[in-house]
Amino acid sequence: MDSPHAALVAEVRQAFRTLPDRYLGAEDGFDATWHVRLGDIGHTWEVRCTAHGARVRPSVTSRRPDVTIGTDATTWLRLRNGELSGIEAFSQRRLYARGNLDLAVMFEGLFRLPCGRDPLLSLRDVRVGPLKLSTLTMGASGPQGRRPRPPAHGNDVLLLHGLGGTKASFFDTAAALSRGGHRVHAIDLPGFGSSSKPALAAYGAPFAARAVLGVMDALGIEQAHIVGNSMGGRVALEIALEHPSRVGGLGLLCPAVAFVKRDLHPLVRLLRPEFALLPHSISRSMIEGQFWSLFADRDQVDPSLADIVCDEFRRVYATAGARLAFAASARALYLDRPFGRNGFYERLAGLEPPALFLWGDQDRVIPAGFRHHVARALPAAEQIVLADCGHVPQVERPDRTNALLMRHFARVDALGRPRALSSAA
């Protein structure tokens, strides 16, 4: 009789052996290699996918992988059987990935599940005019390359990252909301991550908001809840202010509201983002320092996540287009006019969709004190200050943040605009 270990190894081998038959294909010119390491059984498989098909080798070759994925045999089988998505496994720290993060996420969506079922997620470039917006969809997504089906329960939710970030900052939130019945779309905003980085774009909230609306149109989404962190929160507000009928509820995580005191205003106006096109590098230690400064308690953040985020930032920032987008977006945020005719807070007073504002009491980027300016403009908005939290609550306090978002959206769906609330948590 075979031992349990031998049976497990045999099942894993069969799962890899059937991958080529499940392959959904890729665009012309696509060519990527993954190494999949299953540490508990001490074996690594090499998977190479091109436009012509998929090939699996039971041992690695000299070809350098684009991505290395590490997990255990049981988790891998659950992934291949559709019992668990890769984003959920990553969220539960059962899986790690090194290399091109988008390719790591894409792997799962390239293969059908048993019995011809669709993958649990898909990663695609959504075309909006001349732009391509890299979009991760989880929860009731259709096969690779097709338009996702409407969710069976719950509404669509868009997740918009902060300045210098990518959709990866919302992996935990995407996993939680998709488990809650929502169809979730985490988007790389134009200029960031794997999305287009046009050199002549008018970077700022209006430009990004139009791009996100274009994604909604392309995916057939009439209305969605929107969650935005930092810069993504400012973009979410822009969409809600200009197109309120397209927004159900807003989840604003330390949103980049307009600065009231702008001592550097004249200098920032003179600084041209085009300077970012000049070749320059940024050290890994500097990236790590900036990353950790976003959090109040680094013990709440998985060090492996820090490695992945820092590697991804350094890879993306190596391109001139990414540096230009970063500088131009930062300048636009800083120069956002707070008061006066058509100033930010005057416009904010007319916000229609129900909004939940979450602030971190230790946030050094957008201090929680900005809630007082928001309260004067929007006295009915719910505002919560998270204790011992920095600038990225969905990463530092994911359970609390995700629970509050789901409560807010459930209430919006059931009752519409919530009554005014203000509290601390």
C-alpha cells in the first residue's frame, strides 16, 4: 500500500502533468517561465507558457525563471482544484512569489480548473483608448480574455492603490471582499505598476478618474463601490464628485485630501516632473526605509510582503515613464487647491455617495487630523480612526479594515446613505 506521502506526490505530479491540457492560451509574443517549488516534498517544477502552448518539466533547466512560486503540496493541490485562489493563499501566507509579481498572479488565470471550470481569478490589460490598465478580477470572473460575468451576490468593488503603489497593496482586501460575495477589480492606475505610462499625460486625479471610468465601461460595470488608499482615495473621490451615479459607496483609506498648509507650494510648482526622465537609480535600502515609514508597527507587516513590494517598486521605478508618473502625480496631489471657488473642500461638501473614511492615528503622510476638515465639509460621513495604524490600513490592520469596508458596503446596499457617525477604533 502506498504511503500517504507517496500518494500526495503522485497526485501533485498528475496535477502538473495535466496543465498543458488546461492551458487557456496567451497573446502573440507571450513567453514566460515559472519555477514552482513545493518545499514539503522537496521538488521544483518548471512551467513555460507561450502563445503556442504550455510545457511542464519535472525538473528545472538552465533557463532563468521570470517568477519563482513557493508553497506546499497540499496548498498547491487546493489551488489547482479551485478550492483556494492564489491571492487567498498569499493572504494566508501559504504561498510566496519572487520575480515579476504580475506574472506570478497571472499563472493561475492561464489554466482551466478541473471539469472545465473557469479560473478563480484573471489578470488582464483593459484597454481604455490608447491606455492599457492592468486589472486583477476576483469573484465570478470569466475565462481568460473574456468579459467577467456579473456577480451572483453583491456588487462590483474597485480597489485603487496609493502613490508609488500597485494593486498588490490590496491583495488581502481583494481576497476578503471576494469571499464576501463581491466581484473585485484591483487596478494599476495609469503610470503605475503594469499599466501604461504615457509621457505626455496630465497626471492627477481627473486623469486617473477618467481612466478608471473607462475600465468600468470596458467591463460592463454600471455602478461599483470604490475603495481607495491615499492617492487612490483622491481618485475615488474625483469619480464620485463628477459621476455620482457610477458609485455605490466609498471606502476611503487615509485618502490624499487637499493639504491645508503648503509651505513648499512655490517650489513644488516650479519643479518639473520631466526631470524624472533623467536616468537615476534608487537604492534598495532607501526603498525599504520609505516602505517601513508608512506603518506604525512593523511587526504587523509580514517581512516577505515587504520584500515583494520593494522588489516590485524597484523593478517598475527603473523605467523613465514610471518615474515621470510618480513625480507628476505627487506634484498634482500637493498642488490640489484646498479652499476657494471650486477648491477641494468646497467640492467635497457636495459629495453624494455614502463615504466611510478610515484614518491611521500614527499616519505621518496624511495625518488623522485632516478628518476635522472633512467633518466640516461632510458632517454626515462616517469617520473612524484606527489605533496604532499608519498610512496603509489595508496592509497593517487588514482584518479590521476589511470588516469595516464590508459592513459599510452591506449597509449601503441595504439602506442607502448611512446616518452620520464618528468614532475611534
